[in-house]
Amino acid sequence: MKLVLYGVAVSAFVAKVRIALDFKGLDFEERTPPGGYGSADYRAIVPAGSVPGLTAEGAPLHESNAILEFLEEIAPAPALLPEGALARARVRALLGFHDQRVEAATRALFPVVKRDWRAEPETVETACAAIEAALMRLDELDAPAQLLSGAAPSFADIAYPCTVQMARMLGAEMARPVSAPPRVEAWVEAASALPAVARSLEIHRAAMETWMAGFRPR
Ligand SMILES: N[C@@H](CCC(=O)N[C@@H](CS)C(=O)NCC(=O)O)C(=O)O
């Protein structure tokens, strides 16, 4: 099946799909959306206009989590969903927490880093503290437990490393280091050692660095 991933390298949503494709050893091509996401040219391929988009034999899909489920169905091994309805529901819940809480809190730093953030220390502090609160909640949700106890990686494990890297890079850029609870740190480190995760972390790190450099005073 010919798979094409449409994405931009700074997106943690795109990263989780790329990681799943790599982890499952699927052959795919990665392209940036022609004209940028939302453009008419891109919407002619992926009508939702958002990234990640995936075409399978030309048929478009959007929404990262729907794409992950599709990949799990077309390539069940190696699995990224565990056995058992409860365990699978838990992984899906952690994906939701990633998208709606941790990534959303991290994304709130993007407009700040583009502005003169030095003039807005309270905005920086509030935004970074919100990320730390979400990461603390992730620890309370016991997100690190499975992988750290030796279970096979799941979608939940591969979704977080790029987002945490993004939070750390944005925080460091604004001289406000973002910290995570020790178990979350250990979890992210363990997931980051997976070759599929490591490859996307590097793509994402380089893209973030270039993007942030564009807003530094000369
Ligand atoms: N819920 C979506 C969120 C993806 C998302 O927010 N993508 C951003 C870029 S990181 C985007 O495409 N924004 C433009 C748009 O939605 O039109 C998913 O999981 O795929």
C-alpha cells in the first residue's frame, strides 16, 4: 500500500505518526503540504487541511489518532496497542491527555516565543508552570508504569517524547527551564531510546532549533 505522510517537522502530532510508521517498519514517503497546511493545494489532497495527513493509495486521512488506529489495523505487528480492552482504553486515554493537555499547554508557548517574551515574564512563568502541572498529572495518571515495568511500547509511550522535548526547548529558549517529575523523566528517556523515537526526536529538534532561531534578536 502506498503511504504518504504530510507533515511539518516541528509538529508533535506529525512526529507520533512518523514514529508509528517507523516502529512498524512501514514503507512511506514524507512530504510537506504543498502551499502549507490549510492551503487549497493541500486541501485538494487532504481535505481537512491539517497535519498530519496520510494518504493510503491516494485516499486521505486526517487526525493523528485515527491515523494511528489505521496503522495498527493494517500492520498489527509490532503492536502499539496492548492486549485487553481496559489496557487499550488506557492507552487511548493517555493519547487524549497528550493532545488536549500536554501538547496544548506546550503549544501555548509558541506565540510567546515569537513575541518579545523578555517583556512578559509573568506570561512565560504561567505558561511553563501549566506544562509542569500537566506533566505532574501525567505522573499521577501512572503513565510511565507500563514501559518502565518492561511492557512493550504503546502509542502512549511514543506520543510524549517529542512534546516533552518541545516543552524543554521552548522553556530553555525563554530562560525558564521546564521540569518533569523524575518518573516521567525516566519514562521519556526509556521511550527515547527506541530507534523510531530517536529518529523523530532528531528531526523535531533540528526543526525547532531553526524555527526558534528565526525569532531571536539580531
Ligand atoms: N487533532 C489534530 C491536531 C493536529 C494539529 O493541530 N495540527 C496543526 C499543526 S501542528 C494544524 O494542522 N493546524 C492547521 C489546521 O488545523 O488547519 C490531530 O491530532 O491530527
